[in-house]
Amino acid sequence: MNTSMIPLLILVPFLGFLLNAFFGRRLGKSFVTCVGVSAPLIAFVMGAALFSNLREIDSRPVVQLDADIQRRVYDAYSGELARYELVTVHAHGHASQRQILRVDLPYESFVQDALAKNLITQAELDDAEHAEPSERVIVAAGEVAPAAFTFTLGNWFSVGGFEVNFAFLLDRISILLVLVITGIGSLIHIYSTGYMGDRSAGTFARFFTYLNLFIAAMLVLVLGKDLLLMFVGWEGVGMCSYLLIGFDYDDKANAACGTKAFVVNRIGDLGFVLGMLCLVVLGRQAALGELGDGVFSLDVDFLRTLVDHGGSAAAAGEHGHGGGAAGMIGVACLLLFVGATGKSAQIPLHIWLPDAMAGPTPVSALIHAATMVTAGIYMITRLSFLFIDAQVFGIPVLGIVAVIGATTAFCAGAAALAQDDIKRVLAYSTVSQLGYMFLGVGAAAFGASMFHLVTHAFFKALLFLGAGSVIHACHSQSMSKMGGLKDSMPWTFKTMFVGAFALAGFPLLSGFFSKDLILFQVLARSNVEGASWVWALLYGMGVFTAALTALYSMRLIRMTFYGSYRGSGHPHESPWVMTVPLQVLALGAVLASLLGWPKFFLPASLASWADMLPHSLHAVVAAGPTALMDHDYLVSLEVTGIVIGAVVAVGFCALGFAWLWSLPPSEIAWERPVGWMRRLRDFLFRAWMYDEIVNKRGAQPAVKQLSHWLWRWFDDATLDQGLVDGMGRVGVELSHMARATQTGRATSYLRMFALGAVVLPLLAILATPLFTLLTAWFAGGGTH
Amino acid sequence: MEALDPIQIASKDFKYLLPVMLPALFGLVALVADLFSKSERSRLPLCMISLSGVCLAGFSAIAFWSGAEFSEHLAGTLSTSAFSTAAAMPVLLATFLISLAAAHHGMPTDPKATGWLPHSLSHGEFYGLLLFATSGMMGLIVANDLVTFFVALEVMSIAVYALTGLDRARSRAAEGAMKYFVLGAFSSGFLLYGMAMIYGAAHSVHFSEIAAANMSAGQSSLALVGAVLFLIGVLFKVGAVPFHAWAPDAYEGATTAVTGFMSVGVKVAAFAGGLRVLVALGAGGALNPAVGWLLWLVAALTVILGNAGALTQRNPRRLLAYSGIAHTGYLVIGLVAVSRVFDTSHSGYVTNVGASAQLVGVGVDAVGGVLFYLLGYAAANLGAIAVLCHLERDGEEVDDISQLAGLAKTQPKSAFAMTVAMVSLAGIPCTAGFIGKLWVFRAGVAAGDVTLVVIALLMSVLSLFYYLRIVVVMWMHEPGRGLDGEEQQVVALDHRRWASGLAVGIATALTLVFGMYPTSGILNLIKAGAGSVF
Amino acid sequence: MSTALSGGICALHLGTFTAYLPLVFMALIGITIGGAVLALSKFLGPRRPDETKSLPYECGMEPIQQGARERYSIHFYLVAILFILFDLETVFLFPWAASFRQPGIDATVKLVLLVEVLLFVGVLGVGLYYVWKRKGLEWD
């Protein structure tokens, strides 16, 4: 496999960006369409090729058997077909070396051969094959690190042992994101050619320029092996997000929304940077200390050894409780999580995402639903080995993540219930769903979170694009100006219907399995011995939020597609370039569930399909405490969770329909502008008054006061008047002195030269003896 | 008559001389070619001759010089290693970019005018002298004995004196050249006197034999005074306080392109040659701890005076002169660190027996820092100079930074290049200047001179003021409105000046590339070069 | 420096000074002899100035110029410089020729030496040609 395809993968959309940026305006829309759409498509094809390679390597025959059977097999094949290899295994947050036996035979022929030669009995084989996944993760001796491609383009810089490389890592986690970014990205690009079709050629080119740049930056984020390289992508997508939110910058409000997103993200990024700084400090200590060679970096591999080192040091009791290396890792993780809350719109930095809806709808679908906002979850999953045991003052960082996630999920879900703007409903829904993912990550269910990330990417992109189609038809974003569109926009309706039900977690659709997998993991977590009641509470919040999700999804469908049309004009179906992506995404929203059907749902013959995506990640992410639980107990919990999830989803979908169905919207108490419901709705419409609190009562005035104070006493008095002015004054005085010596007369220059030429040798000769004399004199004076 | 010792010279050794001789050869060609070119025609062929000479010298330097260890050639008169190549790069870069930047000097602004202005830099003399000086600089870099060192130094110096006064119609140029020449001759005297003393102490002029001589035993004061006098000569060339006085006047008097060449080429060559001699003297035991402290003093005075002097300058060339003095000061920190390697009282090691590995590591780091700093300084300073050359019209040069007001509106590319150059000179991250400063300062700290580095840091904060003032003037002032709100003529864009534009582009690109992605080739060369010095 | 030098050195090293004594003596002797010669000639020598003796040139001719600070034509310097150049060439060529004839130098070295001197003369020749073409040899 030629791993140089990895940087090419990034290069393709980047080339698209360059072409569109430099020639797009001049060569017209068809050129832009070609380049803009083909760039992510080509990247997708390359990603798919890499994926198939990865799978192929992963499915090489690896026999996982007891040691004595291994010896038998090895003797039988005597070194030609079978050999022992040392592999590095990254599991449970630790890297370890293990010896495995690799047999170069297709699995089936090996099994036949081994049975025929009596190397292994059928019973032993069954044992090996039916070993439970959770057990296998923990006890199987032959567990092998899954395939991963790394490619190092070269050294970026190295300063004092701090090495930063242009290194890329394509493993099971990143390929997932690559496929989502390029696959869903391609569909959204195609859709955009229709959505933005009526704009001028220059605007059109600008749009695709930004979109392609975004894809490239996002791929850098996802593929970067070094945290700093990841940060480059992180900032790159932030910039694209800013540019695209304020895409129609003629409207001041849009530009202001872009600025808001940018500023809020900077707060998060500060956390990210400080987190990296902590890791650098830690790495430097370790590199100068026990790790030896003095070379350190923010490379994922290095961080892994760092964690192992820190873990062992903590275990050896070299550092006090919560202090030293382990404590520093906790602080670093917390700071990185602050970065994640910024990028992934979690409390308290969630406020930018609803306003980011000022951007064109495909942007909302691509950046603010499917890809960029999931970067925080991706980052934590990528660094799961770092987060898994991280603690700050004895509080596990992942616990904080889970609490923040659940709170965000609940608050944003409630806020989505009261919105009128169709995109704001979806925006709050996105915040809420991201909260779910953080809840899952917090429960150390990284696989489940990534699964939800993928399914969410499908159905939320679908919903956004559908909303875009509706907006395109109605020229309004307000749901009170919509209604009855199911006949005039059949495809949009059908596809959005599927999307909404997937979002609501309706049984057998993708959102159902992924959301319930997260909730099941939280439930399981609350049953771990010694778990606090917090996990039970979080599970409760999750279920309650699922109910809210079902309600607002149904409300959206009801308000948009049923009843009678309340807007102006005659809306009609969008062109095929817009509906075809919708259909593909709808199909995806249904079929994505196949990536994670629970095992007990499937007949034994399809057992290998069970929990495909989450299980494929088991070996590359850290394992949480639930992995140690009794298997049967887990299954029972899973069934319970699924049943609860199904009942809630179906029940509240039905409730939603029943509640909202018969009456026109103005008749529904919730929508009516009277009564206590109105006040509650108003409260939720303003998203718990968070913006008001920040702007008027809380943070902003406090920050203003603080900044005024800082300005008055620190900046103005100390820095400006003291340090800067003082330094300036000293500098100007010095400058006058320097100029005074520059008389312009060659003789005075010569005099200066001669003086220096006499004084310097004299000093050189006399300094040592004089100094010796003085030292001796003082030493003598001291003794007498 | 007794036969002299036959000097063994292998004829294949002459290839090591190519990078030194090729510029001189092309200088002669340029000189003669100018006789045949009509004054009204374009001078670009001369520029091309110069460029090809530089490129060939560069290629041959890379091909023949880049060994990991110093090897001696031509009866020990030269010795070459990756250090020579690494030091030759900024020199050749200076010649290359200045050749380009000066190519359109004297081109009339009026496109209909025929013929070029008299006394423009595009004469054969300019390119000839430029290349002769380059030859001297290359010689200085590879000199392996005091005689070669002196000859190369004079070849360089005399050509540069002449270049300074080339625009002889301007009295300032003549004045600057005269001052430079008189003081230069004066300093050469000290240099020679120092050399004589070193020879007296070491009984040899060869660097390797000086390094092997045990001068600390008997001839310490002779060697010490010789070393200090020698260093005075070198410090004069790089413009260190108190031997800097010529620099502002000569820089201001000279034409901008010459200023750029002097400020980079002379400095690089003198630092490279000086470093080698310093190491040889140190290894031979000629230095005592006081020399380190003298250099310490010189470095501190130089950064303070350079930055302070630049603070209130409005003539960009004079500003760059003072800023060049300040940069010399930063670079002398590298020399301080190198001299600490031989500070026996620091480590308690007898010098000739061998300094501790750690101290040598500091020295290697310091030399690497100095080499990278020189490269970054060359790119940034030449970028600024090239912009000023680009803005020259009818022989009228930018003499006040007010003339740059609003450049961002009238010539955004030039303004951007100037900004990059200023940012790099100020040592702000993402530019070559930052990495260079970091490297040198780190070596200074490692050598134990924290106070000196703190002084340098404070002064580089001060330097932000005058560097960023130019940026502010370019980006925030209205075109045609100077610093005090006075009327200024707007420098119009001239599309025909592609050569100086190209120089601007190359310098800017290099500044950014070295700063953001210092390519491993360059870094390896510099590291190998630094490693070969000790 | 304090840490550098204070370590271990407590006694005063007279030897450090004695190393510099010759230098001091040399300086003293130089100053003494120079001063003494000047002083002796001033005091001992007879001094009877007359008008002729005070003239700039003692060869009996009145100087044409009024004062020595008049400027010469720049051409004098040019010619003088060119003269020095070719003068030096000759100075260099004589020892070269002498050593070139020495026995025992093998042919290849001789060839190298010949090429070297031809290069030297060639460079000077180019210079001469240049000066010639630039009309440096013409008086007006």
C-alpha cells in the first residue's frame, strides 16, 4: 500500500481550493462546479481505496489461540508459513509488546488444514471463535494492533529537542472521519451547485473555494498525527467556518454571527493551546528524565509512551496524589476539553452554533452538523488513552465531559422545542446530539460515540439539506411561514421524514441504534461497582432528552410539511441536483444502522455483523470500566436500554403526532401566544436566556469591568506608562546619546576606535590579575 | 642558492578554489562586457553575467566544499567543510539578490526616455566590484592561514570601499566611502599587528598549527594581545561597538543596493572567518577568560547602541545601518558562547587537553545559531533593501520612511514584502529572524550568559518600535501623507522593474520558508557545518 | 567571572604580573629612547635657520605653487596608481622567474606555475585593457 496517498488525499481538495481561488471567477460556473465537486469526490474515492486496503490488511489471518495450541501450529508449519512476531498493541490506554503467531494462510484453509492435521480440535476452535468480544479484548493473548498507515512528509521544525513532523496517521478512527468528510462532503458539494446556482459567478467560485479549503483543512485535522498538525487543521476549519458563516457579508448581521463564532472558538482554542503546552512541558520533563533521548513531541505515539510512563511513575508512587505527571495530564486533558467545547459547541461555549446558521444551508449541513463540530469528539477519541485515567483533583476528566455533554444535550434539546426558525431547530438539535456524543465519550464508550457521529452525520446533513430545499422553495426560514409542503415537495418531504425519524431514534433507523448504544453504555456505567449516582442521573437525562428529541423532530415535520401553506408564493420541488443527494443521504440514514446492530438482534449466522463499527474501534481506543463487567449482565442491560429507548422514541413520536396533529399550529397551545406555556416557550426560545445572561447580567459585564480594571491599572498605569512609555523614554534617551556619539567627523570616529583598541587589550591583560588581586584582598579581609 | 621547500600542490586541489575564483572571473567578464555595451541599452546582460557567476560559485561550493570535516587544500591555504558552504550561502544570496535588485537602477521613470541615467549602478564597475568583493568574501570564509585571511579581507574591503563611493556624484557617498576607507585602513593595521603577534606566539600562520600550538604555556600575553587586536579588526568589519562609527555614515552614503550588500556580505564573511580564527586561537590557548567577558561587553554595548540608535532614525538606510549594528550585537552573543568553550576557569579543563563535551556542544550550537541567524538576517535584510531598490525612481531613493506612507494601498506586494522583512528582523515568530534569535539566545543561555541574553531580549523588544513603525506607516497612513502629516510624493508602481520585483519575491519567500519550514537540507548543512568547526 | 576565578585562587599570584614585566620594560625603553633622541637633537644640534633653508625645497628653486595645499589634477593619482600596479607586477615577476628556473621542479608543477603567472598577467592585462578603453590613460 502506498501510504503517500494520505497527503495526496489532503492535496486534492487543496488543489481544488487553489484552482477555484485563482481561476474560478474567470473561468465561470461550470469550471467551478467541475473542480469543486470532483475534488471531494476524488478524495472520497481515494479514501475508499485506503479503507479497503486497511480492511484487507486487518483481515489477514491472525489466529488467536492458547499458547500450547500455538506451539503445535508453529511446529506443524515450522517457520515457513508460521512465524512469531512482536507487535505493539494499543489497548486500554496502554501500549504493550506482544508476541503473536502469524500464519500466512487464508483463514478458512488454515482451519481446514489444522483440523485435518489434528492440530486443533473443533471444540477449541469454537472456543476461540466464540470468545466474547469483551473477554477477547482483555484476555486474548493474540490480540494484535489493527492496521494503521502512517506517513511522514518531513520535519516541520525541531527546537531544542521538540520535534514536529508533518506526520499523518490513518487508522480505524481517522478513516471513519475521512469517509464521512469526503463522502457526505461530496453529496453536499453536489447539492450546493443547485443551492448556490442562482448566485453570480464570483460568489459561486468563492463559495466552492471556501468549501474545498474546508475539506482540506478538515482532513488535516483528522489525519494529523501530531497534535500541532491537528491544531493547524483545527484552526483551518475554524477559519473556513468563519468565512462561510459570514459568507453573505453584505448583511452586517451575518458578519457579526461569523465574528461571534470566531471569538467564541478562540476561547476554546486558548484551552487547546494551553493543553498542548502542558503536554509539551510534560514531554520535555519525561524526555530529559526517564525517557532518555531528550527528544519530545506532540505526536500521538509519543503521547502514548508519555502516558504509560506517567502511569507507571504514578503507580510507583514517585509523584504525590494528583500531582506530578499524572496531575499534569489531567490538567492538559481538561484544557483540551475546553478546546473541544468551543469547537463542538458544548456548554458553556455553545452559543455560537445557533448563530452560525447565518451561513448558507449547505455550510450548516457540512460544517455545523456533520463534520467540523464533531472535531471535539474526534479529538478526545483520538486521545482516549490520555483522557481515560485523567483526573483533576480526584475528579475524572471524562466524568466532567459526560456531565457537560448530558447537560448540553438536555438544554439544547429543550431549546430546539421552541424555535421557529427551521435551521435553529436543527442547530439546537445538533448541539443536543453532540451533547450525546460527549456523554458517550465521557462514559468511555468511544466506539458508540463514533457510531453516533457517523449516523448523525447522515441524518443531520439530510435534515439540513432538506431544510435548505424548503428554504429555497419558500424563501423563508420561519416554520410559521411554511406548512403543507408534503404534496408540493414530495422528495424533500419523504427524505426529511426519514431523517426526522432517524433523529428521533425511531426503532430500526440509524439514530435509534447509535443513540441507544450510548445510553446503554451510560446505563452500564451506572451499574459498575462503585459508580456514583451521577451516572444514573445522566442516563435519566439522556432518556428524557431522547423524548424531547422525538417531540421536536415531530414538531418540525408537522409544522413544515402538514397542514396548509402559510407562506407566500408557490413553493415547488427543488432541482434534481438537490434532491438526489437527499435521497442518497436518506438511504444512508436508514442503512447506517447496519454498522451497529446489537448482537442479540441478529441471528447467529450474522454474528460478525453485530456492533460492527463500535467493535472495530475497540482495539484502538481505551477501554472503560464497563469492559470488565459480566457479559450476560451487560446483554441484559443492553436489552433493557434498547427497550426503554424504543418505547420512549415510539411513544413520544406518537405523542408528538397526537399532540400536534389534528390542529393547525395556531390552535396548538404550545404555539399559541398566551398562557404559561407561552412563557415557558419564550424562555426556551431564548435558549434558557443564556445569551442574555452572558451579555447583560453575567460574563460580559464582568469581563467588561475586569478589562476596564486591567486596562486602568495594569495596561495603562503599569504597562503603558510604566513599561512601554518608560522603555520608550529610556530608548529615546539612549538614542539621543547614541546619536551624540555619531558626530560625523572621521577624526572623532578614529578616536573612538583607538580608545576601544587600547582599552580592550588592556582589559584582556589586566582583568585576570586585577580580579585575582581583588578576590585575594577581599578573601584576606574576610578572614582577618 | 639553496632550493626552497617544494610546495606540494595537487592540481586537482584547484577545484576547491573555484567558488572563490568564479566570482572574480565573472567580475572581469562583466567589466569587459560593459565596455562593449551601449549606454542607452539595457544593462540586464551584466546582471545575467553576475547571476551566472553567483550560481556557478554556489553550485561548486555545494559540490566541492560540503564535507563533514574540515579538509585542507592548496598547501594548507584553504580548508573547506560544510561550514564553508553554509557560510557561503548568505554571501551568495546577497550577491544574487543585489545583482537583481540593482538591475534596473538608473532606469528612467519616463518609459519614452531613451538611455539610462549616468552613474547608475548597472554599470560594469558595479557588477565587477560586486563580484570581486564576493570573491574576497568567499576567500575569507575558506581561508586557513592568516595571510590568506588578510588578502581575502582586503580584496573584499577594497572592493566594498569602492562600491560605497561608486555614486560619486553624491557628496554623501564620497564622504561615507572616505570615512569607511580611513577607518578600515586603521583597523587593518590592528588586524595585521594582531596577526604578527599571533605568529610570534604560535610560530605559524596556519590555523591548524595555531590551534595545535600551546600558547598558554609561555607566550600567553603576546598571544592574548594578538588575539584581541585581531578580534578588533574583525569586530570593525562587522560593525560592533565601539568600532561601529563608520557604519551609519557609510550605509547612508552608499546607494541602497550597496548598503544591502555591505550589511549582509561583509558581516557574514567576517563572522565566518572570525569564528574560525577564534576557535583556532581558543584551541591554541591564546584566549583567557577575560576575552569572553570583553566580547560580552562588546555584545551588550552593540545591542544597546544599535537599537537605541535605530530608534529615532527616519532614513531607512541609516535605520538599517543601526539595526545592522544591533544584529551584529545579537551575533556577537554567539561569539561569546564560542569563547566560553575555551574558558578554562569555567570548566576547570586544560584547554589543549580537551574541553568538556558539553561545552563543545554549546559551541556547536552557537556556531549553528550564528550561521542560521546570518542566513535569516540575509533574507530579511535583503528583502527590505530590495523593496527600497524597487521603489527607486530616476536615481531618487527613499530617504525618509515617510515616503513609504500608504504603500500598502499603492503597492501591496512591496508593502507585504517589507512587512515580512521587518517582522523577521524584529524576530517575531513564523519568520527566519525568530528562529535565528531563538537559536543564538539559547546558545547564550547554555553558555551561562543569561544577563547578556536578557539585555538582548529587552533591546529586541525596543527594536519592535522602529521596525513596526515602518509597518504602521505603510499600512495605516494614507498615501502621500507622511509621519507628521506632511505631503509626500507617492511612489508609483513601475511594471518594468521585474528584476528588483523578483529579488523582493525571492527574499520574502526565503524569509517565510526559513521561518515556517526550515528545510532539512539547509538545517542539516548548518548543523554539519557547525559540527565541523570544533 | 566571579565564580570562574574565585574558585581555588586565594593567594596572590606574583607570577601573573611578572609575565607582563617584559612588556612594560619594552614600552618604557621605547618611550625613553624615542624621547631621548628627539630631546638630544633638539638640545645638542646647532640651529641656524635662514630664508633659503626654510624653503620647502632646498634645491634652489622657488616653488611654482603658492603653498603645498593646492590640488593636483586627479590624473596624477590615476597614473601613479597604475604605475604602482605594474611596478608590483614586475616585482612579482622577478622572483617568480628566478624560482621558475630552479632545477628539480618537475614538468607538471612548472606547467601549473606557468598557468598561474599567465593568469596573473592576464588579469592585469584585462585591467589595462579596461583602463585603456575607459580612456583612463588619456590626459584629457
